[in-house]
Amino acid sequence: MIISMRLHASQAEIDAVRARIEEFGYRVHSIQGEERVVIGVVGIGDVTACLESLEAMPGVEKAVRISAPYKFVSKEFRSERSQIRAAGVEIGGDEFVVMAGPCSVENERQIMEAAEQVAAAGARLLRGGAFKPRTSPYDFQGLETEGLKLLRKAKEATGLGIITEVMSDRDVELVAEYADILQIGARNMQNFALLKTLGKCGRPVLLKRGMSSTIKELLMSAEYVVAHGNANVILCERGIRTFETQTRNTCDISAIPVLNELTHLPVILDPSHATGKRSLVPALSRAGVAIGADGLIVEVHPCPEKAISDGAQSLDIPQFRKMMQDLKPYINLWSQTRMAETAATV
Ligand code: PEP
Ligand code: MN
């Protein structure tokens, strides 16, 4: 069950609700929000009687039964889409948001050029890893703090918000100083210590689907972040492992409408890691727009043949520019659909 208190419900009212929940034999799992408090309730008992009793209490706006194991992120909890703001950009709203930039921050020249060029082509946030999860311990691991400083410089020069990966709960505070969105990589989707720390970090989180994770597991991981206090989670489909070898991963394109049915959180597509091949990125990006994603995160490098990581799947600048141009009619249709949907819900 989820209990939404009225705006500015008093502490005494919240305490009384908590006591009533416990009298019914349930446990208060989490209490979130300052202005509008939402109480998550778990346990076994007489749900109907408990809901009826709570709804009659002062300060309670709504008490609802949630059958999904992921409660706060489910559509049952909130039927309208959630919008997440980062660096003045709204994700999940009326704009299709493209985030772009290199896989890794490599040096000042590379990141500045990438930032300027992707901004000019219409990207709204700059991506670039300073902490890199690499399969081999001998591969480039990222510039770490130096990389974060370069991202800040690129932000100052272009105005683009920054999305960058954090790999360990130890680094959340540091990365949150520089990033507008914290990216959680596929390999860390179930790093529960990290997810709990993100709940307290006060920055939006982009949670990538693990390469062997189900959609339900992705939603459970998002629930960790939200249940620990951070409602600003964006989900990302980036391809999963299958027996197919023509692509680096298999893009589970249907995950996007599935997620749109199950959750109110924004969902974006990463066509770069989903395919591993730059030639496939524009087609997948079109598919992402058409199928109702809220945005894309795309790898773009000023000189992909010299990239330290993921060069084969990175677009160069002219390719990115062309892709953005070619996406325009699709994005126009996307906007019309989104506006019609917004008009129908108000
Ligand atoms: C990345 O964005 O460069 C990355 C490592 O992505 P993923 O975690 O999806 O593999
Ligand atoms: Mn990459």
C-alpha cells in the first residue's frame, strides 16, 4: 500500500497514520517527501480494512493498494508520466531529449570539441565517462577527478548539463558535485550499496538496464533509489546479452513500451551500446523516437578512430549532425503525439 498525505499534513497526522498502520500489523517501509509525504507500507494483513481506515484519517489524501513489487515507480502509484529536471532540461515532458558525447573523457581538446559540436547539433546534455567500467583491468579506467573537471569546463563553455557515470558509493558525493545526472552503468544496476547511496544524493539518476537483467529487475533497482529518498530516476534500455553476435548487444526495443506501461518514470534508449556499431545507431535512434522513448543517449567522438573506448560505436560529428537532422520529422510526430496525450489527461 501507498499512503499519500495531503500537502503540508502535520507531523501529528503523519505519526497517527504510522501508528494506525502498525496496529493493523503492517510495517512502514519508507516515508518520503517534505511538502507532500508519501508513506510506503509493506506486510501481510487485511488490506481493504486498513485502506478504509487510513482514508478516513485526518491529513490523508489517498490510500492505494499496489500489487506490483516495485511500488513507488509503478503506474499504479502514479498514472501520469514523471518529469525530471536536470540543468534546465525536462526529461519525460514535452521535449525529446538527446544526450550525446564521447564514451570517455580523454583530454581537454576532445571533450571541448565534442561538447561544442553536439550542442550545435541539438544535444541538450553532454555525456562522457570520467570513471569507466572496463572489462579488462589493463584498459583505460578514466581520468576520474581530472575528467570531472574537464566536464565542468565543457559545461561552462557550452551551457550543456553533464551526465557522467558513478561506479562506487564512495564516489557519489564527488561525482554529484560535477554532474547534473549521475549515470549508473549496466554492470552496476544491482549494486545495492550504490543504489541506496543514490537515494540520498539529491541529483537525478540515469539507471541503465543490466545486460542480463529483466525489466522487473530494472524496476526493482529503480525502486531502491526511490525508496531511499530520490524520486528522480530515468531508466535506460541499452541492449541485453543474447546468442546473437552481429551486434554487441541485442536491443530490446519492446522494453520501452513495456516500461511505459509499467512505470511513470522516463525511459530513454542508448542505441550505441545496444548495437556496438555506428552504422546501426541512426536506425535504432529512429526506432527509439517512434516507439515512445523520452530521449536518447548517444556516443559521439570528434575522431572515433582514435577513441580510447567504444570508437566502433561512436558517431563522428558530421554523422551525428546528419542523424539529428534526419530525426527531425520523427521528433515532430513524437511531439504531436505527446501533446495530444497531455491534452487528453488534463
Ligand atoms: C557507457 O555509457 O559508456 C557505458 C559503459 O554503458 P553501459 O553501462 O550501458 O555498458
Ligand atoms: Mn561506452
